[in-house]
Amino acid sequence: MKRTWSGLLLVLLAAAGAVAAGEEAALRTVACLGQVVPGNRVIRVAAPERALVKELKVRRGDVVSTGAVLAVLRDYNVAQAALTRAERNVDVARAKLDQVKAGERDEVVAAQEDLIKARQAEADLLAARKNRYQQMYDQQLISSDEYDEVSQRLATAQAELRREQNVLDGYRDGRKEDVAIAKQNLAVALAERDQAAAALETQLVRAPLSGEILEIHTYAGERVGEEGLLDLADTAHMMVRAEVYETDIARVRLGDRAVIRTMMDEKPMGGQVVEIERQVATGLIYPMDATDYTDRRVIIVHIRPDNPAALVPHNNAQVTVTISAP
């Protein structure tokens, strides 16, 4: 009899536990509305307002990669010509620097070398004469004036030799100040080239991310307005942006499972809560039945669907979401 009561007690405890678990799961279930969005959001690709589109490189539905050229603006050719001119200026400045470093022409250098040889021969002759005059002066065979005269001529010849050697070095290596100026001119030319390249880049509209062209707002021959050039979205990573009432958000946790239902597909899809935003916002999705309207203060919960590709045709579609404990 005791065993019968014990078994009955265990059954009752198990049933009570199941009921409690079911009640807890029910308390953790939240129903809300949501919207299918590509990636984090749709990017409205902009261009300088009032800029004229010269050529549009994409069409609606095209898939592009990051950095791909989407459009070419009107002043592209002008900017391209400015860059070409700046590159030519760099070539000229670099050639001028090489010329200054190289020094004078070969025939001028050769003539200077011959002059130095002559100056060297004259200095050697005067040095030999000074040695003889030194001996004669020591033996008091010549006066001091004669010795001083040849010494002075030797000093003058050596000075002229050094001056001509310096001229030759300048011919060969270029003067330092001329080289410094040529280097500065080259640096200015390079900076102007970089500026022209940056100006040319502003005439190209590039994709900020990889994704699909959803809509085009400005075509070739039209000016870009406030709506921008086109809409681009990362459709390879579709998400559901669920609006959970602030009174229900305490029951939602990261990792919770979600059931997603679209108006265009009766088959539900699973998903998982991957992000819960940290501020209260005003809901943008209104129920189909106005009687269901309660509170528009919501917190956005991001849900990653199990099969994101299946939601690509439902971009921006309204969905119903049921979030529950896993």
C-alpha cells in the first residue's frame, strides 16, 4: 500500500512539474508584428545633390560588390583631364630633378676636367720651384722677396685649382640648393596629382557594401535629388525586424526561437533572436485590424531566419512573429 501511495505521489509531482513548465513556457511566449528587411537596413546611396548623372552602370536587381562603380557623374571627363595634366607635371618635375642631380652636360664636364689638369700641372710646377727656392733661400743664394714671390704664386695656383675642382663637383652633382628646390617642386607636383585623383574619384559613385539594387531614383541625364541615386541592400542576409511592446520585452531573451509567418506564404519559418535594441521607439507597423491597436511604444528585436534566402522575395513585407523560449 505504501508503494502505491509513493508511485501516485511521483505521478502527481511529475504532472505538477509539467504543468508548471507549460505555464512558464506560456509566460515566455510573445506575439508581435515585424517587417522583413535586408541585412541591417536598406542603404540609400547618395551623390552630391544637384549633380548630373552622366552614365548609370547598374539596373534594378543587379548584385554588386563593395567598391563597384554604380554611376559616373557629368564632370568625370573634366576631372580625368585634370588628372592627366597633373601626372604630366609630375613627369616634368621628376625629369628636372634628375637633370639637376646629373649636373652639366658631358662636354662641359670634360672641358672643366681639362682645365683642372692644366691647373694641377701649373701647381705642381710651382711646388717644385718652391722646393728649389727653399734650398737656395736656406743657402742664402736668393733673397726673401724672390722666395715669397714663388710661394705666393704657388698658393694662388692651389686656390684656383680648388675653385675649379669645386666647379667640377657642382657640374657632376648639381648644386645642393638647386636639388632642394627641384625636390620641393616634385613634392608639389605629386600633391597636385593626388588632389586631382581625389577629385576624379568624387565623380564616381561606388557601392558602400555588397548587395542588390532594389530601386533606382536617378537615371542618366537626370540630376540627383533628395531621394539619392538608388537603394542598395544586403539581401544575402535577410532579417526580421520585430516590434515588441515594451510591456512584453522582459519575456524576450537572446537565443529565443521565433516562428515567422508572412501574408504571402502560409508555411511558417523558424528563426532566432540575435539582438535586442536598448531603447524604446515608436512602432511603425500597424495591425491590419484597428481593434488590435494597443501600445505603439516598442523595442526592436532582430531575428535571424533559419532560411534567409526564402525571405528575399518578401523584402519589406509585414510578418507576424511568435517568440518563445527555446
